[in-house]
Amino acid sequence: MTAPSETDFRARLAALNVKFAATVPATMAKIAQALADCRSSSDGATPTAAALHPLHELLHGVAGSAGTFGFATLGREARRIEQQVRTVMKDGTGWDAIPAQVEQLLAWAARDPAALEFN
């Protein structure tokens, strides 16, 4: 059996990038829902670790896969927020800044999730 050529490999990777890009809007919608669930479960206070878990898992998934498929900035920003959520889950502090950061990520991703700069 022969190894795939560089051209075949790049074509397959490009196809996977397109497939990943198609999932971004649904994933961002899930993150938005997880954020809304955190807000509604806490009545303005810091959500519990259990309430934060779905948000953390979604951000973790994006952080782990986005860079592989050509969305390095999206992955980096998701990782940054994911780490902050993890701190809240562990220490119960720092929640106040997270909703705005998630909203900024969602708005940015709606414009161009493959952009090289986060703004």
C-alpha cells in the first residue's frame, strides 16, 4: 500500500477544514445557550460548577480542535475563556468577566471565525 501524496493529504485536510467551518455556527449557538443556562441558573450570582460544566466542555472542544482545522485564533480565544471558566469552577471566583468575553467571542465568530485577529 502506498502512502497518500502530499496533494491528497492537503485535499483531505482542506475538506476537513470546510466541514469544521460548517459546524462553527451550531457550536457557537450551543455556547450561547450554555451561557444563557449559566445566567439563568445563578440569578446574578456565580453559577455552580455543575452549571458551568457544559460551557466549559463546549469551549474546551473548540479550543482543542479549531487550530487543527485552520481556525487558530478561534481556538486560542476559546482556550483562554475555557481556562477562566475552569478557575471559576474550581475557586468560585472570576465569573463576572466571563459572560462579556463569551459574548465577544460569539459576535466575533459570527463575523469571521477564521480571522487571524480577534477584535
